[in-house]
Amino acid sequence: KDMTTLLFTLVYAFNNCLSDFGNGIWSQRTNFRASKNLASWLPRFAKLKPMTVQIYGTQKSQDSKKALRFFKERATQVQFFDLKTHYMTQGELARFIQKFGLQSLINSKAKAYQEAGLEYLKVPDEQMIEKLIEDPDLMIQPLVRSGSDLSVGWNEAFWKNWYKNLKST
């Protein structure tokens, strides 16, 4: 509905600009053509639902940067949460843990993981969740959410499938 409203607003503004342009006959013909052409496109735009994607990552993460670029290239509404400034709550993190498990969120190859000595320690899950929230470099990034769909890490094939399903509905 938002796209339809936007399109009607653009058609109305375009028609008003042409009618103010001067030549009455030329403007009437152009207005008719512009309205007719844009009206034929309206049903296509009305079917598209805006896809909003939330990306949790850090500015330094290359995969987070690639995810931002991937969704922006497809004209998707993106909300980026930099985990260095916007700490993820336990509830937000719990969604990903529930679907993928805690171990799949931990980046055991990260420098921060090795510096914290976590490869030699057995840390209880509650403490590990707190460590992930405090130091996002321990997490595999990006964490991507679109509605109830979630993904962890760079997963281009899965994201393309999201976009394809959006376009087909």
C-alpha cells in the first residue's frame, strides 16, 4: 500500500508540474500519456511488499559490509545495528540461539576468541551469552533477520531465496 500511495503521489506531482509548464494542449496530451503509462505499472508495484532486513554486525566485519551491499543493491530496506555501539539484548540473541544453537554463533577462529583463552576453557552457556553480548567480535557475523527468517554469517544463497520468494508473492 505504501508503494501504491507513493506512486499516485508521484503521478499527481508530475501532472501538476506539466500543467504549470504552460502549453495547455501539450500538457494535456503528456498528462494523459504519463498517467496511462504509470497506471499500467501500478498493479506490479502494488504486489511488491517492502522487505525489511535487520543486520547485526560490526563496521569492521567484511561479511557485514558485504551483507549491507547485497541488500542495498536489491533496494531492500536495511536496518544495520553496529554491535559495538548497540548491544544486542539477550532476547534478540535468544532467537538466533534457539534456531542455530549457541556453538554455531561462536567464531572460534576469531582473534578475540583466542585472546580470551576460550579455546582452552569450558564456559557455561549463560556466561558465554554474556561474553558474546559484551564482545561481538566473538560472534560469527552478520546475524540477519527478516521477519521470522534468520541467518548467521555470509549466506548469499539463502538471502537470494528470501528475495526470490518476496518477488513471487
